[in-house]
Amino acid sequence: MINFIKSVYSGLCIGLGGTAFLSCDNKILGSFLFGLGLFTILNFGFNLFTGKVGYFVNKRPNYWGFLAIVWLGNFVGTFLFAKMMAATRYGEALQAKANALCIIKDSDSPLSLVVLGIFCGMLMFIAADGYKTIENQVGKVFTVFLPVMVFILSGFEHCIADMFYFSLASDFSLTMLKALLAITIGNTIGGGLIPLMQKLKDKAPNI
């Protein structure tokens, strides 16, 4: 139960970051402020799918059950935050911006969404693992905010952020589910690329 609750909290944090991004006319500033969501998640030890999925490379098969709980909890959290924001005086403007984003995602091809998800997955692993392993406090901040800015400014796809946008736009169509699945697959593949390379490197014989 605690893992689900921590996952819901992560969804709320991503909703916070997504709201900051949508509220900014300056895309660079908005992408930076979005990073507060991920920084909060990592700082307090909440469960974010894109921060956890890359470790499947070195985990047992039952880890997929944990990831499923995290994914669902993240969806609940982003949904709750989206519906709370929709009830405020800013709701209409935020919904219009989220709807514009969702139209682009819904009209994209599955292959495109998977590829864009892969690159985002790589960046999220860099951010999450870097926060865990880098001891320098300034370095921790940079390794969180820079990957977030890169994935947003590059137009890469983040399945949990997209859960928030879809929820805010009230887009719960079959097309949305297909897009979200493609993005999730991409994030999973991308998140595992660096751990896989590390694993292969460790097993490679020294020459």
C-alpha cells in the first residue's frame, strides 16, 4: 500500500511541474520549473515510473509488479491534480493548453511516440540515477533539472507528464490509451539502455 501512496504523491508532483510549465509563456523557464516536480520526488523518495523503470535490467521478474503499481499510482496522482486545477479560476486556460498538446500526441504515429519516449526514458534514468550517485549537492541539482529541460525542449515524451496533460484535457479516448502505451514502452526501453550497457560492460572480459 505504501508503494501505491508514494506513487500517487509522485503523480501530484508531476502535476505541479506540469502546471508550472503550462503557466509559463517562456518555454525555457517553463521547462526549468517543471524540474521542481522531479526534484521533489527524488528528494523525498517517492515512486515515479520513469525514475524506477530502468532498474528492471538488474531486478527479478516480480519487479514488473512493482512497476505496474507505480504506473497506476502515478496516473491517479496526475488525474487528481489535473481535476483540482480544472476546478480553479486557471482551469480553463490550462485545459486549453493541455488540449493543444494532446491533439499533437493523439495524431502522432506509434513509432514516433515510442522513439520520443526512448530518449526521454534515457534522460530520466540519468536524472534519477545521477541524483542517487552524485555526492556533490550542486551536481545533484544539475543532474535533475538539466535532463528535464532537455526532454521538454526537445519534445520528447514522458508518460507520466502526459497522464497529467490527458487528464487536464479530459482526453480518455482509445487513441489516448494507445498513445500512452506507446510512450510507456518507449520510456521503458530508454530507461533500460544505460543499465543494460553497464551490465554488459561488467560482464565483458578485460582485454
